[in-house]
Amino acid sequence: MNLQQEIKKADRSAQVQKIGNNIIVKSKDRSATKLLVEKQLKKVRFTFKSVRKKGKSQSIDVLEVENLGDIVFKPLSRRGAGGVAFEKELESDIEKYLNGAPYTDLKNPDVLKQMERVLGFNRETKYEVVPEGSKNKKRVVTFDGSKVKITNSNGETLTDLTLKKDRTLMYLSLKMSPTYYIMNSGVGNYFAQGQTKIKINEYFGLKGQKMGAFGKQFACITKSPNYSKVKVNLENLISEAIGTDVIIIHKRATNDVLVSKIGKTHLNVSIRDLSEESYVYPEKKSATSRGRKGAGIKFKANINKHEYIVDMQFRGTQPSDVGPKYLRILLQRL
């Protein structure tokens, strides 16, 4: 019996997608869907248990199915809706806070308390709160053969909420999830063009021969990676991706908030343990492998005095995408 088919039998309105060892089930009512799936699995005698797993469960437990992986229940919502909701909530909270409302009237008092501690923010600073997330400009990656550059990397272009008082501006970039992307830009042409594909692979420390698994046009012969040089390249890239003159507010969970103030100069980023083991490449499905659609580099780094796992992903985002179309940089705060 096919697990995905049984899930669809349980709730035909749910969206079901297999990603690695996980089956992601999206629906309007996660709790109701979970009960339907449990009933169906019992009916067809699958062995499973309901468990809470860090990074997967959130408010709904995962169903761990014996020998088949995890069923993860997620809300059916438009892309980015969680971030938009957080932006609206925090806009309202800051306005209430500045008008003297007690913490008990706020949805995110933990954020305001961290802003007080880190930014010296207080009720006497009568800022105007301006929502500007919809104005975020597209970020573009360029490669000149020796260095990657990123456009639109300052607070004015990264802001979700801007606090204004006279000539003082505070640009707030809001993140609300266990992990978040700081970069998602097109790079595929550089990996496909003859004049740049060797150099860009060597810049990232990628082996051109293995990148050929994306397709023949992406294959090339590269030198053995110089990880000391690559480490500097990636540190500079992460620093540019984070940007300048911006305040990052990352709410991972209730009372787990980091407010990070970035000045007008780029951050010092320090990468640890970059080696051949940090890299993965695309693989075709086989009898012994589930396959892999993208390439990636994963490592630990200290960013603005905090530890992170950084996951650089080179892949497409749609089934029709070919090759390492996008560079996506995912951060997980430790």
C-alpha cells in the first residue's frame, strides 16, 4: 500500500507532498486532517505513533510511520502569510506600546522587551510606525569572475517596518520561523555559461565535475578547492546578504527572540569547519539512493556574535527548473 495514497483517501482536500523522509500534508484544519489520517492508517493497519519532534511538530504532533518516515501537518496558506501576519501584529503592538498600553495588551510583548534591551527603545520615543514590507526590492546577484555582489542590501530596501522620528530612521527586518532565508536569487546563468561556470564553481568551492549531475551544460573541470580562500568568499557573501543599516528581529518562538542591530558597515562573519564534507551534489534516484535535486554547502558560522547553521542551496524551486537556478541561503540560529 502507498502511504501518500492512503493520506489522500483520508482527506481529499489536503495537499500531500513527499520531501525526503517526510510527507508534508497541508490543509485548512490540521487537527481535523490528522484525526482523519490516523483513522485511515488504523483501518489499513499501518504501524504509527504520534510524537512531538523539534523543528517539525510546531503546534501539531508528527505521525511517525514505521519504516516509512514522518507525516508532518502544516497549514494551507498563501506563501509568506505568516510573515505578513507577524508584520501586522508587530505594527499594532508598537503603536499600542508607544501609546502606553500594558504588555498584557500586546501579542508580542517578548519582542518589545528585547527591543528595549538591545535598542534602548522605550515608550517616550514617539516614533511613527510605517509598514513597508510590500516595497521590498528584488535582490540581484552578480558575478564578475572573481566576486559575487548583491544589490539592494541596505535597511531602506530590506525593511518590513520603518520607525520614523524627525530624521531618525530605524529599519526593521522581521523573521518569524525556526529558520529563515536571507537570500533567494537567480544564479543559473553563471553556472551554465562557459566563460563563468568554472570560476563560479571555484568561488564556492564546488566541484564542477559533480555539478554535471544537473545536466551536461553544468559540467566543467575545476581545480581542487582551496577551502581557506572559499571560506573568505562565503563569509563576505553572507555578510552582504544580511545587509547593512538594518535591525533584524527574529522570533523563533514565544520568549525566544533575537534583536540584532546591523550598522552601516558589513558584519564580520566567521565560518567554522568548512571542508569537503560540507558539500552535497545532485543525485539521480537509484535502488540505493532517494536522489537529490540540488547542490548545497552546510556549515556553522558566527554571525554578529551568535551561532548559526548556514545552508547554502543551489537548486530550482519549480519542477520545470533546470540546474542550479537559484542561490538560497537558509539560517538556523543555535
